[in-house]
Amino acid sequence: MTDHADLLMLGFLLLVLVLVAALAVLTTLRRRSERAYVSQLREREERLKLALWATGEHYWDYDLSTGKLLRAQPDETVDDSLPRLPGPVELDQVIHPDDLPLARERLQAYLDGATRMFRSEHRVLDTNGEWVWIRARGRAVERDRDGKVVRMAGTALNITGDRQVERERMIASAVLRNMNEAVTVLDRDFRFVSVNPAFTRMTGYEDAEVAGRSADLLDSSQHDPAFYRHVRDIAIRQGRFSGEMWQRRKDGEEFLCAIETGTVPGVEGEPPLYVAVLSDITQQKRAEQELRYLANFDTLTNLPNRSLLSERLSRAIVRARRENNRVAVLFLDLDRFKDINDSLGHAAGDRILRSAAVRLQQTVGQHHTVARLSGDEFTVVLENLDDPGEADRTAREVIMAFEAPLIIDERQEVSISPSIGISIYPDHGQVPTELLKQADTAMYQAKAAGRRTFVRYDDSMDMSIRQRATIAGALRKVIDRNELHLVYQPRLALGSSRITGVEALLRWNSAKYGEIPPSEFIPLAEESGLILEIGEWVLREACLTLHRWRQHGLHELGMAVNMSVLQLLRGNFPDVVRRILADTGVPPGALELELTESVLMANAAQTANKLQAFRQLGVSLAIDDFGTGYSSLAYLKRLPITTIKIDKEFIGDLSRDPDDAAITSTVITMAHSLGLNVVAEGVETEAQMHFLRDHACDEVQGFWISPPLEAHACLAFVQQWGRRPAGAAPAAP
């Protein structure tokens, strides 16, 4: 029994030892397996960390049951811009308040099954306490028994830099789409890669039409092909090009463009690209040309203006100084242009100026400068003169060229003449301003000499010009100083040998400058506009004198008063005449208004309408200085006139010049056929009087009868004439 028990005990012990050994083996195997598993987990974790580190992404874990977020760092040594969470935190502790509602909305959409993955871009605080943008992505990693998601995991990536780049790209794209300049990208062979909408608007080519095609598609025929090759060579060598060139649109129209090209370096060995910016400057260049034209040329006549004249004259002086020759300046003013302009209207005046400019340029030739300074003033610059007499010959040719009437439209011709002043470099000046001033001075002397002539400058003329300016200044106060007075020249009716009228003539006796001739101060009064005030004074004074004479019994005597063109064309002179006649008690039939032929005939139709108002008043109208103008008697039918006065130039040579005699007799005959009264001016001899009487001239006026007289002397003369025997000759003047 004992042995058996021992055996049993030994077997039990062996079994225990076997079990212990087996257990030890199993434990060892399990530990080895656990170590291998842990090692594998660690290896996987390291690979995950490496993967996250390589991509820059971060792992996050979100427990939906607690609403806590945990974010794992890929490596503690990595410089991480995202915040390090001390432990699980609420979402609102990490996500920007403005972005939190959208992040929750997208999370809920994933939980509801609307999306296959949770995706969100929102801002979180970085390690510096500043907000940065991240892109978060994740999926469910744990669900409860009901399949409800209780845990999510995913990654987050800092996309602040990418987002800024994308924003800049979007801005650049918007700028390209909306800019007015055409932008195109070209490859290294200058083939189109892309274009913006402005390129399509500018050239007419759509993006798809030009893609892959060469840029020479836009080349214009205005440049040689070598020019465009040269431009592209510059862009390749220097990396950029800036300039202007002609290009061609899809419809064939050519346009001028400013082009700027730059190089975009290739990425990772790729060839570079070229960016070209094109601006259509066709209209800009045209505007610049127009501005240059306006700055240098007169828009009415297309002649150089004062600015360009000064520049050309300066260059001419430099050449003349170098080559030791002369330059002449001809200063032209159209005679009585103001009267014609006022009569015909400014539109016709402009046509006259254009015709005069053409006539002048044709006369002197295209190789000489002809400029318009202002109004009716023109200037001619003659270069390479050896003799000053050449300027005189040119001036003479210009005056002769204007003998033929200017044609201002298909039906109307106007005769006009120039007065010309001449200055010579270096005789009269060394700079343009001096030469122009001296030529202008000489031109006024030509005016004073009777117009339609030329005068060369000399130093004595400056004194005359200063005197003219002095007189113009004194004229402004002439009425206030009571320096004006009238004299009266009787008019004799040849048929009855009676004094039937007188002409009122204006005189100025200045207390400072003495007696100033009407030929000097009346043109100044017309230029300044003072003739309106002076003319009204003359009319009132003449009517007052006539009223006093009528009180002395001269009821049949008429009064003739000269009227300026300014009075006719400006203001309401008929009302002035009506008022003065009413104030003075002079009947309208006793008043005769005189206008020169050049003013009346410039535009007979327009003048007739204005003169009709005077005829309706009962006032007579006369044409003064008849025969010196540019019209014919046929125009007289259009005017409501009653009298013509033959100019004294024709009367003075009646006995010596058969032509003057023929003209005078013809004028008398034709005027009578029109029912007009004829008065001859400037009668100084008995022979002239007999000729006029024999040819049935109605009235005469001149020194043979009487010089102009003061009012009291004229009254006495008329009264005495009425008492003289019939047929007696007048007393010597």
C-alpha cells in the first residue's frame, strides 16, 4: 500500500511538474507573442507618425459621447504650427467661433449619412495664438450596438499658405478677366497658350481659335517680317521687351498697340513661358496727333499758328545767320474785313479767310511758311533772300493775286485786298518777336497810306505807332471832355441852284494833342467800339442843329449824317434814331443816313432787311463813296436806298481822264434809271460843275460851293445863298 501510494504521489508530482513546465512554456510563448504584437504596434505607430509627418497632417480623435476632441502629435520634436492640446477639449475651445456652425453642420451631414466622409475647412489657433486655416477629414471608427457613431478619427492639415496662394490666384484670375489690356501667355516658340477676355475684345480671336497657333497671326503689313523676328529675339535674349507696334485684328483692321513682354521661368526644367500685355493705343495716338496739330496749326485755315510760326522763324534766323543771308517777314491784314464779316455773317467770314489762306499759299509757294496769327492777320516768312527787294516783289505779287475776287461759295464772290508790312532780318530785328512787331508796325502804315499796298519798316514808324496808341487812349474820354464838334458842308441842287442840304462832319480838337483828323481817330473808334457812343452823339447834335436852323426858317433843308457799320449791325439803332428825332422835333424826311458802299454791298440781302427799318421811319438812305467798292449797280435794286454819292476820286479827274468821265456819266444814267438821286462829292472847279450839270447830276458837294463850316457860319452861308441872284457863281472858299 505504501509503495502504491508512493507511486501515486510520484506520478502526481510528475504531472505537476509537466503542467508547470507546460505553463512556463505557454507563458514564455505568450510573452514572446505579446512582445511581437507590441513591437508590431509600435512599428505601425512609427510608420503612422512618419506618414503624418511627411504629409504635414495631424491625427485627431473625437469622442461624440463626451464631445471631447483629442489631437495626437506626429512627433514631439516636429515644429508644429497647430495647437498642442493638453488633453481632451471641447470643439469650441479649438475652432474659430465664426467657423464653428459650418463645421458642426458638415459633421452632422456625415453622421446623417449625407456624405461619405467628414470634410471641413475652418480656422484654429496656432501655437502663437493666431488663427490658421486647416482642412480636417475623418470617418467613424467606433459605433454602439445600434450602429450609432460614438467615436471618429481623422487628420488635419494646415492649409493657410495654400489658401493664401489660392486667394491670390483667384484675384489674379479676376484681374486678368476684367482688365482692359489684352494678356496672352506664349510658349518658347511664341505660340499662344492662353488669352484673357480683353484679348478677344481687342483682336476678335477667341481663346480656342488661337490656342497653339503662332503669334505672327497678329502681324501687320505695316512692319517688315524681320521687325517682328527682331522683337522676339530681344524678348528671348533680354527676357523682356517694351515698345509699340502695329497689329492686325481678325477682321483685318490694323491697330497700333503698346506691348510689354516678360518671361515666366519654367518649373523643374520645363521651358520658359512669355507673358505679353497689349494695349490698343490707336485712339490715344490720334488724340496726341490732334493735340499736336491744335498746338501748332490754325483749325480754320490749316495754316501754322503763332506758336509754329515762331518756331519756324527762329530756325530760319539761325540758318540765315549761319549762311549770311536774309529773312523777310510779311505781315498781312485784310482791308475792311471786319465790315464784310459783320455784313455777311461769321460763317461767310470764315469761308473768306479759308479762301484767302489758299490764295496766299498758292501765291508765295509751298516752300515758304504762311501762318495765320489771329482774325484776318496772316504772316509769310521768306527765306534765303539776297536782296530785300525780293520781299517787295513778293508783296506786290500777293496784292495782285487778290485783285481777282475770292469765291466763297458757288454763287457769291467777294473782292478784298491786303495791306502788307515788311520787316527784314537782320536789318530790323534779331529775334522773331522783334521782326513780327516791326512788320505789324509797317502794316499799319500801309493801312494809313490808303490800304491795298505794302510798306517796309523803318525806325520812324515806332513814333507813329506810339502816337496812335496815345490817341486811342485819349479817345475814350473825348465826349466827357467835350472835345468833339461838328462842321457842316452844304450840298447844291444843280437843277434849282438851291442849297438843299448839308452833311454833318465830325471833328476832334484835343486840348492836349490839338486837331486830330477824322482819318486817324474814326478807325480807332470803330476798332474799340466807341463809335456807337460817338455816333449817337453825332446824330443827336446834328438833329439839334437842324432843329435850330428850322427855327430860323430853313424848313426845306436836309441833314446827312454818316452811320458806322457797327451802328447798323449792333444794337437797335432804328430805335435810337426814332428817339432822337422825337426828342429834337426833326421830321424823319429831313434826315439822311449815309453808309459806305463796301458795307452796304457786302451782303445786299441781309443789309436790305436791316435798312428797311429806317425807310419805314421815313429816313432817307445814301451810299457814300460810291464806285470805290466791289459791287455793281445791279445790287442797288436790292437796297431801300434813295441816294448815291459818287466818290471824289472820279470827280477830281473828270476834265483830264476820259475813263473817269465815262464812269461818272454812266453811274448817273443808271442811277436815274433806278429812280435814285445822285450827289457828286469833291467838286472843286467850275468845269467839274458844268460837266455834272450837263450830265444831269442832281446835286454837288465840295469846295467849289463851300468848305465844311461851323454851325453858325453854315447857317449864314445858306441864308446868304438864298438871297443871291440866280445864276451867280459861289464866292471863293
